[in-house]
Amino acid sequence: MTNLSKGKFCAMNAIVPPDELRKEFHRITAPMFDQVKLLLKEKSLLSQTRDLLLNRLISGKLRVDALDIQFPPARRSD
């Protein structure tokens, strides 16, 4: 395995795309990255909610026997 020293790195040539291409790439990909950030935030909030509710459910502080829970057809066991 060859180590990449600062001297070797500086001696390397890099192809830099034109500004217009970089702007177009950013225009196309920015909404995708925004969606990823939003989904990660939502995942975190859902995990926190699950953890809080699960603790209450296990301890008996939260009862679900009287709730009218509607499951999607694919999740029904009838």
C-alpha cells in the first residue's frame, strides 16, 4: 500500500468541472440532500418517540387494550 504524501498529492492533476456544470449538479442534487436530512431528522424523532412509548408500555403506565388500532390490510392476521 502506497502512502499519499502532501508532495505527491500536490503534484497530482485534478479535473475540475466548469462552474455551469457544478451549478447544474447542485441544482439537481440539493433537493435530494435536503430530503435525506429531513428523513434522518424524522427517523430520529420516531426513534425517540418509540423509546418513550415502549418504556411506558412495558411499565404499564400506558395501556393499549382499549384503543381502536387500525392495522393496514397487509399486517392483519385475520
